[in-house]
Amino acid sequence: MSSSTAALTCEVLVIGAGPAGSACAQVLARAGHDVLLCDRHEFPRDKVCGDGLIPDAHHALARLGLAEAVLARAARTSRLDCFAPRGAQLAVPAQLAVLPRRELDEMLRQAALAAGARWHAPLRLEAMLEDAHGRVVGARLRQGEALREVRARWTVLATGADAKALEAAGMCERRAPSGMALRGYVHRPDMARQISGLQVVWHKALRGGYGWIFPAGGGRFNIGVG
């Protein structure tokens, strides 16, 4: 490492600034811990997702003190419609909302920083750092062409299903993706009255997966397959 990429130190290193990582960073920083939150992307960043917030997510956001702010920006609905392969339909009542992950994840990250967490990006995990006894004491992260070492008492890996990060941490050997998804946003105000709830569709053409149409407000719909 050059002098411009000297090692960083912290009490808790959180790798991955999605909802889990940012929530973790916020809670720990709020409790007085020295937290460094990092991610492989600059924020705000997009994320392939249905953007749906189910009741569990509402409860988690409430515990973080963010439910009111998030729901004020989200499109809200009270029904999930499930369509079976043969056409049967089931409507499930629930308090639901849709907010693009680009916005949601940025709100969670900002809350972590407001609580006192530090932020560094883009940093991609290359390997875990271990002491002579094999205990993890931080991570080696790549920033462009440079490598940075972050020494930490505790390291939290919150990278989701990113196989490369799990491989770098020695926690995954599988290289083939276990799942894929495609998502787009469609602006169709004329569909707003026809589709007022979240729709999840299982169809033989999507065997092994499913499709969704989630109203995102303003005549926009999140449409995708997984």
C-alpha cells in the first residue's frame, strides 16, 4: 500500500450498505460504537428488486425510527394478489408499500451516517484479514487500483447473495448464480385503476420462478421476473 492508502481502523467494520448493513451500522453507531460502513458502489445506487415493503419491513423501519419518513415517500396499498399457474387467484390483505431501492437504501445509509457511522466507497472486498490464531481482524478492500486494509475488532459481512464477496470471505465455493432477476419501470397511468395492489404471478412460462407487477405511484409500475 502507498501512503495515500494507509490502513484504516475502527471498532466495527460493516461491509455492504444495503438495508441490513446500514441498519446494523445505525444501531451500533447509535449505541456509541465506532463504525465504518463501506460498499462496493457509490450511493445512491440502483438495485434490481421489486421494491415491495411487506409488514416485516414496516416493523423493522419503525424500530430504526424511519417508518414515517419512508412511508411518506412510498406508494401504499393494502392488498397482495397472488396468481397460480392455472389461473386461480388469491387476494391477501396487508399493509404494503413500494419504494425504489435507490431511494430506500440511501435513506437507510443516511440514517446510519446521522447516527455517527463513517462512510467509505467504493470499496470491494478482496479478502478477510486474520491474526496468527485465525481470528478475523478486518478486511482487505480494493479501491480502484489500490488496496486498503481496514483493521477492526468486529467485521460484519452484509453483502447479501454476492457470490464474489462470499468467496473472498471464504464462505462460498459455488460460482454459478443461484438466481437471476430482470426488472423495469413502466409508465402506464391508464393501468392505475386496474392494478391497485401488488401482483405476484406464477406461470408455466416462468417455471422455476415468478413474475411481479407492483404499483409504484404516479402511474408507474415495477415489472419484473425472477
